[in-house]
Amino acid sequence: MSDLEAKYFVRAFLNFIQNQIAERNFTADIVESLEVAQQCLETAYDLPNGDPEGQAAQSEFDENHPMAAVNLFELFQNSCVDVKISPERKLEAENVKNEGNCLMKEEKYQEALVAYSRAIALDATNPVFYCNRAAAYSRLGDYQKAADDCKMSLRYDPTYSKAYGRLGIAYSKLNKHQLALDAYQKAIALDPENVDYQNNMSVTKQRLEETTAATATAPNPLAGFPNIGNIDLSAAFNNPAFTNLAQRFMSDPTMHDMISSLQNTGSMESIFETGQQLVSQLQNQNPELFNSLRQQMGGIARDGTNPGPDGTPPSNQPPQPPSQ
């Protein structure tokens, strides 16, 4: 959609709002809110709003153009409300859809996409039109739009097995294998004898298992770290509560340098110093999370003892005398 087309569309919507204000018995507060919203949209889209100083940028926009007077609600009723769509309009939409099917057979996928879109504009309640357009989007490599069209198709017909099948294909191409598996399972439940769905589901199961196995066996970048006091850094960073923070740290170049020093140095003093830097950085970035994780992990007190949940040494470990 071009900027000019967007302006005409927004003007059509504003016309609908103005008609609603005139026709419905809104309270004064609601009318004021709608008028403010109208002004905001006019400003955002550089539409004429009666301000002479704001007309200079409107050279392309023509208030007398037919598109500026489109009845948006009428279009909505004619194409999206099934009881309002005439049989003649439905037949025309079906013919346009058939044109799209012919274009798909000729591998003219972009032209087929346009045809299916025209069919939807004539009758937006037909699930077949969305499902067919999803096939065109898939052929063109736009799998997200293909998935969106399949879901739209299923809104109108939740028992449409072909829409679930094509949704599975789109999700597979997007590497969303669990969602693809769910879609294929629903397709097979509706059409148990469909061999394509069964084969696609088998392939998806295999890819999902491979992905899960690869994730489970992925090397831990913190594996083999030496302990600092009684803290096992490898185990600490595997703590579920620590995962997101650890990932953020690992993308920090400074953290890479610290890790390299911690892994390669042979000096216990250097190891301890690097560990202190790590803990200090964590504490400075998020002190509340640091204290919470320190308690969850049974952190280390300055004197080397394991503190209790409230930060004090447990009863079987006598507290150290304060330093002089």
C-alpha cells in the first residue's frame, strides 16, 4: 500500500467515524474522545484538517477523489458479512478463484496471488480463498503470510483439513516444528487417509527430535570452569533462574574476555579476581536478582561459609567473629 492509498483508506475510516457520531447517541465524553482520535489520525497521515497552514503537504491528496468518499462500512458488509454478500458476488468471487487456480498450474504464482486476493475482496467469508492464497504465498517463499492465511481460513471453517495441512508446511518452513506437528495432527484427525499429511508429520517428528537432541547435547560454554569457594560456576549458570541473564552476559565482549581469563589462567589469584569481577558485574546490573539467586543457589559468604535463606550462617556453622 502506497502512502497515498493509506491516506485515502484512513479518510474512509474517518468518514465512518463522523457518520457514527452523527447517527449514534454517544455521550459527550465519547464524542470528544472520537474527535481527538480523528485529529490524531489526520496529523499522523498528513490529511487535510481545516488548518490552512497544514494544506501545503496535501498536494497529492484530493478530497474530491472518489476514494476519499468510499463507504468503508458498506464495503465491509458487502465482502465480509456472509448474509450481505449477494449470490452474484459470490459467483464472481468463485470465478476469480478459479482463475487463480489456473495460474497456479501455470506456475504464475504472483499472478495467482493477485487473483486470490481479488476473490477475497469480493467474498472474504470463503475459507477456500485464504487457503489457496496460502499456497501461493508458500510458492513465493512468504511462509509467515501463508501461515496467517491458513489461520484465517480456519476461522471460517475449523474443520478444513487442507488448511491445517498447509499450515503445517508453513510452520515447518519457519522451523516451528512443534506447531507444524500440531497442525499435521489436526489435519490427520480430520482426514485420516491422507498420505501426504502422514508423511509430512513423520518428517516433522524427525526434525523435532533432531532439534531437541541437538539442544540437549549442545556444549555448555561455561563447562569446565573452576569453582570459586564453594560455588560451581558451571552448575550456577545452568540454574533455570540464571539462564536469561547468562545468555545476555555471554553476548557481552567484556564477558568473553573475563571467561577467557578464567579458563586459561593458571593462577588461583587471577581466577579469584576474575570471579569477583563476574559477581560484581552481576550485582551491579541487577542487585535484586543477584540477592535472590544468591539465596536460591546457597551463595557464599565472605568468610567462605554457606549462609542460610536469610543470609545468616546456618546453625551448624558457627558465625565468624567480625574483622577488627
